[in-house]
Amino acid sequence: MSNRIHFRSVAALLVSSAITISCINVDKTVGDNLIPTDHELTVSTASVNIPIQMKMTDSLQSIFPDYLVTGAYNDPDFGRTISNAAFQVIPYVTENDFGDNPQPVYLRMEIGVDKTLCLIDGEESIPQNIYLYALNKDIDSTTLYSNSLSSNDYSATPLNIGTAIYTGGDSINIEMNLDYARQLLSASKDERDSVSIFVKRFKGFFLSTDPVPSGITGGRFNMIDPSSVYMTMKYRHVSAADDIDKDSILMYHISTSKCFYTNIFSHGSKALETSAPQEKILLEGMGGIKPYINFKDVRAEFLTWAQNKNIDLNKVLIAKAELILPYEFPNDYTVMDQFPASVYLAYRYYSEDYESKMYYPINDIYSVGAGIVNRSLFHFSLDISTFLQHVLNNTLDEEKWYTWITPITQVSNSYTGSVTYYVDNQIYSKATINGASGTRKPKINITYSVLP
């Protein structure tokens, strides 16, 4: 008798078993009649047009920016926009001894320009007159906003000797009045030794440009890294130790850890504010005019939608909510370069740190990211799923009902990789969105179910 296994027989048996198993049918409808019909969830979609206003982002925080921004721009829609910078400088070295009878030889400020921003190509090198003034108001946490300083807060006469003309190169060089140098050389020992005492007397500077003349479109903004601003003073004095005349040099700078610095914006778009824009809705950078949404009005639109559908709005469960802001593709495709790359909802909230109200992105941005411009579908798309659920349930904090659509910037922590989102308060941008009279209107698309 042979005990050898015949593999052909085993293979045939396995195939036969597989055929037998595959013939078993499962009735998936068993138990269907045990589920009450009012407990079945149906997924549906809907699109609801929403009202959008246009409103300024007044009192936008601008202290400690990445860039000091100086420049001006004239726009056919927005009018004139001007950005100026205010900043403190402090001595590089404290405990300076100026010697006997110090007399200034020169005082100069060198400002490194990191980059320039133009909305129209070809304006990178237009000439701009640059002016430097002495501040007569302290810069501190109370100068938090982009409109915290006025023309009364700096001297009427520039510190420039002659005119500083800037044509878009890598630096701005300003020869300064020696009268201010003599003031610096009169600093007391306490003022020389203490940053806080020094800036109490020497409050800092206000940097500005000429506005673009009326009737001319265009302009440029200059983006200055605060750490690239230096002031140099050369002076002659008597050294008592050596009993000789000698020259010495003092250096001053913006310390990003010890100095205050900020941007000041002036916008001509205030007159464009409206509660019912029809043809177009404008989105302007910096502290300018932006789409504004009162979500109490949005909830009213959804209440009407729910009543027409004969459903309870409080039982609507949002799976996805997308805020759609359509635009018409411009005839000149380069205009798209003026659009902000990312936007999101922002609201004003009281900051304990500054004891003032500031603009913050809605917290949902940390789970869904900022909204983006979709160049193929011609719209901005913002995921606001969790936020809209709170709107429908009427559970929002009071200040979050009132939101602006603002450009957004983000900063990544190089150690942890975590991302922090901020309202972009320094890049000038422009976008035109369809208004209520457009064929493609602003709307919210939802994917939802109705709870039993």
C-alpha cells in the first residue's frame, strides 16, 4: 500500500470546496423591518445663498510685524493706500562715555529693503521720496493698531538732509540732521545705560513716502526687515586719558527683543462700505475693506431654508460645509497675482496680553486649514463645517457671529512642526468677488443629515 499524497487530487478537492463556499448567498435584508423608519439617516446636499457686506478692518493689529512697510498705491477701486513705519532704535553698546566736548561729524541711517511689492509689473523701480521724522509719542503696547499714530505724533520737519530718493534697490540711505545727533550726544549716563530710559527721551522714528499723485494708478510698497535698520553716528571729542582729539563711532539698531515697532496704514476705501453690495464684493489687503459676514443673517437664511424643507434646523447634522466665494476670471490673467493665496474667517476678540481687541482666525482653521483660491472653478473655498454647526445650533460665542474674510499667513515652528495662523496684516492684495446680483452668488454648500 502506498501512502504518497497525490497533489492533483488535493488541488481538485480545494477547487471543489471553493466553488461550494462561493455558492452560499447572504440575505442582507434580514432585520430591515426591525429598524424604525424615523431612525434612518439620509445624507443630502443643499446650497444656500448668503448675504455678505463690505466693511473695513479698522484698528487692525500691526505691532511687531515681520516687515516694516513703507510705500503708497493708487487703485481705481480702493483709492489711495499709504503705509508708514514707526520704530525705536537703541544703542548697540551701553555705558558709553562720550568724552569731553563731543561734536557730531555725521549721522546716517541705513535701511535694508528685503523686497518690494507691486500690484502692477514694471513699477519695482519707480522713484519714491523717503522721509524720516522724530517721534514725539511713545511706542508701546498702546500703539497696537495700524491707526494708533497720527501726524501729530511726529515732528513736522524731516530729519533728512536733502531728499532721500529710493528707486527699489536693496537699501535706503538717509543722511540725517546733525541737530538730532547733538541731542543723542547729550544723553545722560542713565539714558546711555538703560534701554527703557533711553527710549523714554529718544522715542524713535517715523518713516514715510510721498503719496502717489491723484489720477495716477499704481505704486510700490517696500518691505523692510526690522533687524536690517542701523543708525551710525561719528563724532569728534577730547579723550582726557590720552589728551588728544579723536573720532569715535556709535551704532544704534532696532532690537527685535527690546524695541517696539509697528506699521501705520491709511486707506481710501472707507467710502466703499456697504451692507448690500450688488455687482462686486472687494477684498483689500492690510487694514482695508473686506467681505464681512454677520452669521446671524446667515442663520436666518438657513432657518428659511429649513422651513421650506419642513425640517427642524436644530436637528440638521453637518457633515461638510463649504463657503464658496465666486469670482469672474479677469481678462488680464496677471490680475490673479493680486489675489491673496489663502483666506479665512476672522473675528475681533479681547486679548488679555494687550488689554485690547485683536483680529483672530476662527479656530476651525487649525483642523481644516485656510481657504484657497481655486483657479479652475473660479472661486475661493473655505471649509467651515464645525463653525456652521455652531451657527445652526445657535451656540456661538457672541463675538464670533461677526466675521471678516481676511488674507491669512502661517508660521511653522522649526522645532515642533506646529503651525500658527495669523491674520495677514502687511501684504497688500486685491480680489474682486461676485456680489448678490451676480449669476454665481456667494453661498454655503452643505452635506447634511437630519437627526430623528
